[in-house]
Amino acid sequence: MTHPPIQDLGMTDTEYAALVAKGYEPVLERQLITLGENPDQARKLTQFVGLLQDKLPETGSEWEEFMAAWEDVCGYKPSFS
């Protein structure tokens, strides 16, 4: 059986495991890069999508993490007033 080559994701196993636990999908990141997205932005977008993949943020810390990811990806903090 032939396995495809392992992709260099530019992170340690520990970092990868922590991201996967939050819904990170390395295949999406690779697809974004293949489509021409900057690798740093592709990682940010993939992590952002992972935060919303299973459920919306519920706790204060989950909302803080979501808002920080939003600001990192979009370049601004949304205002809900």
C-alpha cells in the first residue's frame, strides 16, 4: 500500500494536536494555499473555521478566543452595539 507524502505544516506535533482538538483541518489549509492564499492567512482562516465547526462559542473564554481570531483574520474587531 502506498501512502501519500506527509505535508510539512510548519508546526510541531504538539501544536498540531492542540489545533486538531479545536477543529483545525490541515487539508483546508493546503487547499487554500493551492488556490493562491498566503500560507499565514490560510492558517488563520483554517483556525477560524475550526472554531465554528462544531458549535458556537458559549463561555467567555471561547468568545474571547473567537473574537481574537476574528480580529486576526479580518483585521478589525466587530462592534455589537
